[in-house]
Amino acid sequence: MRIIFLVVLLGCAVLLGYAQYLQHVDNLLPCPLCVAQRLAYWMLGLTAMLAFIRNPQALGRRIYGFFMTFFALTGAVIAFRQSWLIRFPESFECGISPEEAFLNSLPFAQWWPGMFEANGDCTDVDWEFLSLTIPDWSFIAFVGFAVLSIYILFARAAR
């Protein structure tokens, strides 16, 4: 099980690093939903890191698996919502919204604005790969992490 915790941790680190690259090198500004996904990746990755370090037994593994599943599914819902907004932009106004004001007022945005400050538009599509947008790929990653987390949650220990 420990290897799964490491895979999730490294996967989150790589995705957050790539988000920083897109923001600071390619000048893609994160929107409120992007920042919410970043928070989900952080929480998922930190939970996986703690589990990797502690190497918990049955009950602890299930507790970590539960929280990892929660964070992965939360991120998947947010990414799906953003993918929906990109395809149907008339269904939502995403300018300076209450969500953006709330996220930018959190201590995270004050401590590390380069990671957690929301300034972009949720419906902008400035990057695609294989005709999928960033939130589409993020949704796929979150679903993959959720599958691994659910496996951790329900798997029996090796005897």
C-alpha cells in the first residue's frame, strides 16, 4: 500500500508543478475553480505524504484512504464543473465572483499568491492536448487518484 501513497503524492506534486509552469512561464492565470482544484491536489498530496511517512496499519490506512477519496472526489467535481462551464459558458458568470473574492481572502492566497491567488476566467481555453482542456485532464487525474484511494480504503492487508 505504501507505494500507492507515494504514487499519489508524486502525482500531485508533478501536477502542481506543471500548474506553476503554466502560470509563470506560459502566463495562464488560474481562475477560482483552478485554485480550488489546486487546494484539492494539495490536500490529497499532503494526506498521501502523511500516510507514506507513517505507514499505517489497517484502521489508519482506511482513515487515510477515506480522506484521500474525499479530496480526490471533491477535486473531480470541481474539475467537471469547470469542464462544463467551458463547454456551456452561458450557464455561469465567472468574472470577479464571490468565489474569487473568498478564495483571494484566504490565508493561502496571502502566503503564496503565485499558487493560490485566483485572477483568471473559468471559461478561457488557452491550452489543449489531444483536444482536452486543463480541467478535462485534471478530472481524469482526480478520478485516477480516487480509484487508487478507494482501493486503499477497501483493500485487505497482505498476509
